Amino acid sequence: METATTFQFARAARLLAGEARRGGLAVPSFRCPPRLAGVNRTVRRRGSSVVVAIRLRDRPWVAVLGDLIEGIVVTNELVGAEADRVRSLLWDAVEGEVSGPLERARVA
């Protein structure tokens, strides 16, 4: 299991934010770790701003990517088919990030 690094987190957050903006979606601020102990992801709303905090330590990279994507879905209050469509688009955008650098090195 490859765990997430802050570099991977920042890179994926930028990539997903760009995709979300291109799709006309609001983009939350991402940070790590959450202030609340014992949770993997928190969402905090203050007026029109949203902060999604994600725990990286001891978590699979793909779980962190899922939290980044879900943070965008939650920020935009998407449900049903629209939420599924956006999730699919965002997963497609990070397809190369799912396996991470170690897995890509083994394949190459």
C-alpha cells in the first residue's frame, strides 16, 4: 500500500481544482490534516468559502484521491446523476495518479 505524500496531495489538489473550474464548479480550499482528531476528512463552510481537510498519514493514496474528489462534490452540493458524472470526470483527470510513482516505476 502506497501512502500519500504532501507533494502528491498538493499536485492532485491543483489538478482537480483546475478540472473543477473548467467544469464551472466551485473549488474548496484543501488542507491537511483535519483539526478534528480521529477523522479522515472534514468539511468546513464559512459563508461562501469551503475548506476540505484530509488526513494523509497511514492512508492509501487512492483513499486520499477519493477524499479530494468527494470534497469537490460536497462543496458543490451535487447529488444523484450529476454527482456521479462529476466524480467520473474527476477520476478520469487523476487516472495516472491512482497507481502513484512507485507503481509506474515498476511498470516502466
